Amino acid sequence: MSSRVAVVCSCRPPHSSAGPAKEWRDVGSYGLSVDLSRRFNVTESGVPDGPVVLMVHGFGCDQSMWRWMRLPFEATYRVISFDLIGFGGSDPEAYDPVKYESLEGYADDIVMLIEGLGLSDVTVVGHSVASMIAVLAAGERPDLIASLALLVPSARYIDDDEYSGGFTLDDIDDLMESLERNYLGWANSMAPVIMGRPDRPDLETELTELFCQADPVIATRFGNATFRSDNRGDLDRVQCPTLVVACQDDPIAPPAAVDFVANHIAGSIRITLDAVGHCPNLSAPEETAQAVLDFLQQLPTPSPAG
Amino acid sequence: MDSADPAESVGPGRSDDLFESAPCGYAIFDEDGIILRVNKMLLTMVDAEPTDVIGRRFPKLLSVGGQLFFEMRLQSLLRLQGFVHEVALDLKRGDTRVPVLMSIAEAAGDGTGPREFLATIADITERRRYEDELREARRLADAQRRRVVALQTVSAELSKAVTRSDVAAVIESTAAAGLGADAITLWRLDADDTELRPVSSPVREDGDDWFVPFDREAKRPHWQALDTMSVVTVTRGDGASDFPGIEAAMLSLGHELVRFIPFRSGKRLAGVVSMGFGEASQIEAEDEELLVEVVRQAAAALERAELYEQQRDIVLMWQENLMSTSLPTDGRVRLRSHYAPATQVFRAGGDWFDAELVDDDRLWFIVGDVVGHGVAAAAAMGKLRSAARALAHAGFGPTELLERLDRFVERTPGTFASTAICGDLDLVTGVARIARAGHPPPLLVAEDSSTYLEAQGGPPLGVSRISRPDPMQFELSPTERLVLFTDGLIERRNEILDVGLDRLQSLLSGTDNRSLRDLVRASATRDHLDDICFLVVART
């Protein structure tokens, strides 16, 4: 894990058929397990021998969320992202309604992926609910995960006595109803459209694909697993260095909820970005990436032996 | 973030005019969702002034669930693909909501400024009402389908239940799962109508006394359901005062609601099914009909099981009585017998054996197998056994005895085509004679070998009128044993008979009694489909 060979590539959106194929490296050429790569639609970029940053997307989208944020890491790190089972380009056959009834099922997948790809000393970057998935994985397997970066995390969305998560049960029911009403919006039901993008010449008049596709039933179940879960008790199992990131005016992970996470992970560093809303990885990819990079740089370098 | 000048939203000009007076709501917001401009229709829809909305984030106009949906999904899609189509959400309007359908697309700018998004928002109050009716209809159809599936599953499982505890198991597991109940218990009224007892009592870790039998002194809802022959529902917190102890029991069992559904057996009161539902109960009030139907089916299955168990008890008792006659004791001979009814008790009954000293120096013995099972087979076996014994005492040898039984079975219902092996042994000379009617050959076990005596077979009783061959005759040495058995000892599922015969032959060798004990043990523990019966004859 010493050479620093930069590999030029950016994120591969799922279901890409006509896309900029030449930029993409076949993940198989890294010697990864092809089965796992296919199962999780694994995308890799950056320095093949570099320290590993594993990016895990949250509810509502897929690994496309990292497409702009991964770039700043690629000069130094081996950047790996994937789609949670049931989302994006993951293997639909791999979905198991019992396993994925709770976040633990997804955490097991992170462990499976890290072990299956033969990774060690991994930094897991989790967005939104994926930060709790990362917390569960790190609590379970501290030997595999060296550090965590939790973007806009919340250990519980629903208010509970003294605890303020920001939402009532009715709010969550309201969200579930929105999911149900917009059932079709998840599925691959709309054909790709031609879009002119004068502001982004790199995407000019290309065949725009649809992002963040999911099986609507799975999306609803994941929504339930996300918003009804309570991971407050799992936070103190995290032993590794952890960065906790909040945004401005984020209605989903309000300051009190983010504070709770930071206060219950020993030694964690809490910062607030200038970015507004709940998706800093999309709205302010450079700022978000820089915050994580700064955090990683001040960590002691992991020994080659792991 | 700079917000746009509010005055812009009321500016002059044709396109502004179109924007302002369009029959749907318009909003323009930036990449972070900050509202730059809205039209009159949108302000009317949310009942607000321009200053209330300009500069705020667009999702704030939505219901909380809608905000979550917008932040977690739509925002990402807008940034990644630049548009979303036909999204159904609710706008907030004071304390009420306006159902809307919105499409949002990136505004075509000159490519230099920040990204802006234009949302068109249509009030769909009427359409939503229609949609809600459709969704409700679908929900009802789904619920109906679930009920049918639950009922079918329970019916199918109940049809396989044989004993009362099988019925209780189906009700406690399959029915509970299908109905969304946390726990279901089947209570049976005793013969005197004084006590209710659980058909299979669940073992409870907390050891509470809720599941032990109780009488009318215990003022429980079960009795009320039975006495009124109607469903009694107890909700935690309500009505609990009528029934002492129920509140505590529900609390410890985690039930929010318990239903007590009575059932009859014929015209008599028979019992009650209690069903406990937790907080997240999936069963809705309308499904009481389903619960009652499940109980009706369970009651029918229970009645069937009780009848069956009664019949089984009769068979076993009868069989036991008939077999309990002691074997003759004589210093010149050693006899050993074993009978094990089929493990699936409804297949039990029909195998038999007998042995008697028919004169001072002659031992008579027989092993038989009556076709069929149950009470009828046990009765037939009794008749056949009495006839055989009478014939033996009348002095008929093995072949003559079987030939007379051939006539007997023709007139005696249930005995036709029975098989038997019959023989006698001269206790002075050791000469044995054996005759068979459709029965497996006996095994002659010597010190270092064992042989099936296959000669002189014949058809099952009553099947043929051709005279039977003379008996096989041989001298039984004191170092040998003669083993007579029924096919239950050698038959196994999916196996040809020869394999079983070979296995028995290799198991039984030598005069050591150990192999015989092994045989008894094996026949007692193995899951056998048929009765097992054998008789061992040896000289001392």
C-alpha cells in the first residue's frame, strides 16, 4: 500500500449504456471479486494501491451521489462506491426482505464487501442513514474500519422524551405516504430524455440517464428501516476516529440530532459546513470532500500491516 | 444566499403576465432551494404574501413528509438530472393541506449564472380524492386477499392436523402468523363444563398463571364469551376492571387487545380461542369475521382430533388386552415376544401372535397380520386369533389349521387376505413344523449363521381354494432359535423387502440374546410405519 498511481476516472452512474465508457476501468482488473462487484455495482477510482475510502449512499438515491465528491480523493486514495442492495445497479436478486428489514442487514453488506475485496484500514464515508449503517459496521468489525466520516447523521429521526430527532411519528407516516404516492417515480418507467445543459458543458446535450432508480417496494421498506430505526445505543461502540459533519438549514439532520451523534462517539470531531440542505455531497462536493480530506490527513498513517 | 427582489414577482411585461396569471402555481428557486420568485396562483394556494415565501427554501412550503421526500430524493435528482416529473405532494396552507402535482425542470439560463429551477404546481384536490378512493379500494382488495390467503393456509394446515395438540400447534403458529396475532391459545371446556384448560399449554418464561386451567371462580372474559356465545374484546386500559388480573396478564404478554371467540362442538359449548394482539397488530376491526371463521375451522378440526384420539385409545387398549395373555412356561422351551404399535397411531392394530401348549409335549405358535388398521382390524384380529387357538386345541396341525382358517376368513368380515405363519414344536424330539399363508418366512438363527426357511409357502388366508402344501418339517437344535415376525420389522419406506430381510439376517446371529435386545430396542425407537411383532422360539 505505498505506490501512488493516479487513475483518471469519475463515477459510473448505474444503468449506463451509452456513457463515457472509456473513462471507466473494469473493476475486475483490480483483481476484485467479480461477483461482489456485480452484486453491489461496485465502482472504483483513484490510486489502486492507495488507502481505501468507501462511500456509502443513503436513502433516496444511489452511488451517483458521490459522482462529484469522489474526484478530490482520487489523487491520493482508492475510492470505492457501490449501490445498496435494491438501489441503482445492484443485483435485484440479492434482495432479501428479512435481512434488509433493518439497517444491520446493510451493515453486514459493508463488512462483506470490505472482507470480500480484501480491504483493510478502510475509511467509510456514509451519507445520511448510511452514516448509521457505517456506525453499525464499525461497531461490529473495528478490525476492518479505521475511521468514519458521517455526513449529516442522525441516530434517531423521531423525537423521544428528552431526545430531539426533529420528527414525530405522524411526520414519518406522512413521508411514507409521499413515498407511496410517488411509487412510479422510483421505477425505471420513464424513458431517458435528451437534455440541453448549457451551464454544464461536460454534460451538454447528452442522453441523460435517470438517476437513483430503485424498486419502489424496496425503497419504501428502506424508508421504514431508516426513519423508524433507533441507533442511539450503537454510537458508543465506535472506537475509531470519527468525523461528524452537519450542514446549514438541514431539516433532516437538525443540529441537535447531529450533536447527539458527535457527543456519543468518543473523540469524534464535529464540524458544520457552509453547505445548505441535506446533500452536501451534491450541493457542495468540494467543500465536503475537503473537510473529510483534512480530517484524514491529521490521522496517524495506518501501518502497512494494518 | 441573496434572495431576489420581491418586486420582481409583480413586474410588468407579457411573459411576466403569463407567469403571473397562469392557472397553475409557479416557483423559481436556486440550487439550494431558495425561492427567487413565485406567481399569484402559488401564493393563493399557500395563502401567503410574497414576503412570506421569497428567500425561504422551497421545501418549506410542503408538508413535513413532503419536505423529507424533497430533501432526500427530489433535491438529489434535480442536481443530478435536472428535472423531476409528476411528483404528488402536499402544500401547507395554514393548518390544512393542498394536494398538488408538480414538475420541476432546470431553467434554461445563459450558462453563466447559477442553476435555477422552475416548478409548475397544479392543485389536484379533486383528482386526489378520486385517487384516494382508488387506493382505498385497492387496500380493501389487498386486505381481502390477505384474509383469503390466511384462511386457506390455516385450513390446509388444520386438515393435516391429527391430534388435539396438532390442532393447537396450527392455531398457535400458522393462524397467529396469518392473522397478525402475537399469541393464540385454544381453550377446551372439560366434560363437566366447569373448567377451561389450554389444549397445549404454552410454557411461559415468566411462569405466570394465565395459562393454567381455571374454573368459573376465575372471572375471566373466556366465560363471558362462552355464556353469551359471542366474541368478547378486551382492550388494555378499558373494561379490564370486569376481569381481575387481565390487565397484568396483558401487560406481561405485551397484548394491547385480546379477543375471546367461543366455539361449539355440535350443540354443546366446547371452548374458547383467545387471541392477543400487540401494538403493531395487523388485524383490523373488520377482520373479526375472519377470526371467527378460523375458530370455526379450528373447532371442527379439534372435534375430529378428539374423535380420532378416542378411537385410537380404543384400538390400543383392545390390542393390549388381546396381547397381554402370558406365554406358556415350560422348562423345555424359551419363548420371547414383542409387539410395538405403529408410531403413527392411526395405522396401529392388526399384528398379533399367540403360543400355547396344546398337549403335554407339544407347543403351538402363530404370528399373524390382519389387513388394515384401526378398530376394525383389531376386531378382526381378535376373531382370527380365537379361531386359530380353538383349532390348535382341537389338534389340527399347521397346514390343516391354515386351511380351516382359509374357510373361516371367507365368512368373517375384515379377516380376508390376512397373513399368518403357524407351527408346532415337539418338546421331546425337537421336531418343528411350519406352514405359511402369505407371510414372510421365519429366520432360523444358529450359532454362526442364520437362514430364512423359505420352503412350503402359500397364499394369504382365503385367497385360494387349492389345498396348502404339507408343512416344512425340521429339527430345531437347542443351539438354534426360530424367529417369526411380521413385515413391520423389515419394511422401511423406499426400500425393497429383500434389503430388510438381509438386514434382519445380519442383525440376528448367534444365540447371544444381545442381538435380540438390540432388535427390540431398534423396533421401539425407530419411526416405523407399521406394527412390529415378533416371536422367538428356542429349546433349552
